[in-house]
Amino acid sequence: METSSVRSVAPRGATIPQTAIYSLGECANSLVMNGIFGFAMLFYTKALGLDPTWAGLAMSVSVFWEAVSEPIMGHVSDRTRSKWGRRHPYMLVGGLLMAACSYLIWAVPEAVRGSQMAVFWYLLTMNLVLRTGLTLFFIPYLALGFEMCADYEGRSRLQSFRQVFNMAANFAGPAMAWSIFFRDKDGVQATTVEANYHHMGGVFAAATAVFVLLAVFGTLRWKEDTRGEARAGLDAGWLREFFRELKSILLDPNPRWVFVFVFVVCAGMVVVSSLQMFVYDDFMRFSGGEKSLAHGGTMVGMALGAVIATPLTRRFDKRGAVLCGGVVSIVCNLALALLFLTGWMAPDATAQVAGATIPLALPLFVLFHAGYWLGNGIMLPTSTAMMADVSEIHRLRTGERKDGGYSAAFSLAMRMAISFSLMVAGWCLHATGYQVPKDGVAVTQSPDAIWRIGLVTFVVGSLICLGSLFAIRRYPITREGLERMRKTAAD
């Protein structure tokens, strides 16, 4: 067991440039994960003709594996003894593995194209390997961020930086991919052309590798030679120690409602993000440039949400900031439902202004769609900062350092939600009556199926977000309470 006698990571605190260098790691995470969330379901169904249920299952099982492996990774990372510290060796190996698989997942060999099940097993295998690399990279990376900032608002600032960098990479990558890689030609939907995904995957994989290397070597000042530290829990009792630690974290009352909140809100976000591409393509019938605008608007919204999360935290504390973000998300998504599901506004609606025809539906869709993600941009970094506070409280009370364990438990709640909701998204797509290409021939979707996709995206997504707010209202930690604990521990 590590106690307070173990020297703390030095130096404590991070400047804005140092925080920015650290946040480059989030660019790698963003390109891989947002690329998959944004395009995998389209790739599996429209380009490969895989049934949506099998597509959702392939993604769901791999995320479930990630959820299972991340607590183990947190435990291992906390107890690693090496010249390069607890975090950086795993970040380097896992990040490069993640980059390689982020290309291979789009490059399906001809040898496995004989049946739907062969395609399913290839995609499942590649997703499992990719998620293993992500676990090796992300859990130590997240724990390193917990160690870099020790003050209450500094943690919110660091997580906000991460979110902004995530959205910047998401905008430059998946959002602009619509204009760069997926421009419809000669009446053919670009999302049905497999080569487009290959080109996108190659570019994203190279960029991911660069961001990983920059983040790893740019944060080496926070590495700590841990070879001389006590090796408790690394011998015969390792497995028992792991389960003991995981149980203590999950039973800790302080993060309980954060876990519930993150599970519910992430489930709603994944359902929306998985189906919103079909909304762009089939419901709104956007062109390539319009898809980039709509998709890019979500990144701008998330980034703005992350920027204003810190001042909201300063004004309303973290719980109040999360509640504000949830209300914004719900109102904006329901506004889209009111506008487009009711038929009050057609997807191609225009207005005549001074004799000129001005698009009306597109800017309203982009505005409210971005607003939904702005609310999520407030909620996610703030809830991550909540978990860093919880980890510090545990350290103040017990002397144990469990940043890796708490970050892994937080990520466990997220991954379990993603795993569950990816399967749900596949079921929803199937239940709406959405048809996949047969023998490479595109099919025409029925108006009812398209309307139902909009219903799930706008209304069900809002209801799930509402449910998450009931959980976070019970989060007990405040700025004043944490400061009192720090003073008590210092006396």
C-alpha cells in the first residue's frame, strides 16, 4: 500500500503551455474515438452491408472489453515501478498500437468478405485490439492529468483544455472528413464507397501517432523514477489486492453519483452521436459541405461548453455547472424535435429576404444541434474534474494514492455506458426499419424509417440526459468542503 510518505509527483501544477502539450494526447484519443463513433456504423452498414444489429454488437463487445480491462490498467499503472515512471511507458506503447489499429479497422481484407459473419468477426477482432491499445494509453494519460494539477479550479481548467483539444481534433478530422473524403459524386452517396474510409483511416492513423509522441515526450517532466518505491501488491497477492482496491473505490460514497451520472449521460450521447450521421445523410439530406458544417458545429459547441465550464464552476460550483449544461442540452434537442419532427419546418426550408433565397432549416439545425453538444461540453470535463477531487479526498483521508484507480473507475462507467448504448443504437437503427444495401446495391429508405431515426436522436436523447441530472443532484462535494479537508490534513 502506498502511503503519504511516498514523495509526490514533481513539479506540482502546470502552466497553460504545459497543459496544452498534455492535451495533445486528447487529440489522438479524439481522432480515433470520434472517427469510430462518427463513421463506423455508416461504414459497417452502408459500405459493407452488415446488418445494424451485428454492427452494433461488434462495437459494443469491444467497448465492454475496454470497460473490463481499464480498472486492471489503473491498478497496474499505479503500481508500476520503472525508470520512466507509472504512466509514460504505457502511454507510448498503447498510443502507437491504437494508431496502427485505427487504420486496419477500415481496411477489411478481401479474404473475410465471403459472409456477414466473417466480416463481423474481423471487425470485432480489430475493435478489441484497438480498444486494448486505447486502454494502455488512456488510463495512464488520464491519471497523469490528475497528478499535474492540484487545485480545485485548476483541475477544471485542465479538463476543459482536454475537451477543447478533443473538439479541435474532432473538427479538423471527422467533421472536415465530410468535405475531404465524403463528397457525393455523380449521384452516388460517398458514405457507400469503401475507399473513402480507407483514405480517411490512413490520414487519421498518421496524425494519431504524431499526437501520441508529442504528448508522451512533452510531459516527461512529470515522470517519476519509481524503481525504489515499495512493491506492495505486486507479488502473490496482486489479484486479491486489485479486487480489494476496486471494491473500495466503487463503494466510496463520494463518487457514487458521478458514476451514475456519467453512465446515463454518456449512454445518451453515444446514441445521439451514432444516429446523428444518419440524420445528416437521410433525414436532413445534407450535401457534403453541409454535413461538415453541421458536424463541425457539434465540435464548436463542445469546445465552447468546455471553455465556459470553468467560469460556471467558479459561479455555481461543479454540481451547478453540470446542471446548467444538462438543461441546455435538453432544450436544444427538443427544439430540433419541435422544428423538424412535427413537420413545422421542412429540411430544405428557405426564406425570401429582399428578393434573395436564404437557407432557413440549415442554420437553425446547426444552431440547436451545436447547442445540444455545448451542454455536453460543460458536463463532461466538469464531471471528470469531480473525480479528481474525489481521488484527492481519498488520499487526504487514507494517505493512499489511487489516481489511476479512480480514473479507471470513472472510465469504467463511461465505457460500460458506451458498450450498452452502441448495442442499443444498433437495435434502434434496426427497429426503425432502416435498410442496408443488398449485394452492393443501395436501397431507398422509407419516410417512416427516416422519421423514426429523428425521433430517437432528438427525443430519446433528451430524455436520457434528463435522467442523468437526477443523479448528479446528489453529488456531495463542494469547494468549501474540499478546502476544509485540506486544512484538516495540513494541521
